[in-house]
Amino acid sequence: MIADGNPAEIRGINLVGLERKNFPPESVKLIKEAFRLIYRSKYNTRQAVEAMRKELPQKEEITEIIDFIEQSERGIIR
């Protein structure tokens, strides 16, 4: 994720970093959709995780995001 501003806010995903690591376009699209569910929808974090489980294919990228959120002891910035 990319943060910007003062105070910092999440602005989007790091497309340049994903391209440099040779992520395929399908994976980038899934990560964008996960971002939308987490940061742009009216869901709270738990609801966003459930929506990702229901609406998105359970590819490695999505399960890694879900696992990170669920295992975080301090939560994520919203």
C-alpha cells in the first residue's frame, strides 16, 4: 500500500513495486479488488475479510492479505 499526506492516509497499491516483481496482470487486478474492499467500501475490517473470501478467488495473493489481517495483533490502518 502507498500512504500519503499529513496525517498519512492509504492512497492505493504499489503498482510500480508489483510490476518490478513481475506480478501478472490478473494478480494485480485481484490485489486492486482486495484494496477496494478493505479501504473503499463501507465494510469494517471483519466484513471486508468476509467479502474477500466470498467474492474473490482464493489465490495466493488474496489468502496472504487475509492471513496478514487476521494475524495482526494491532490491526491495520484504515
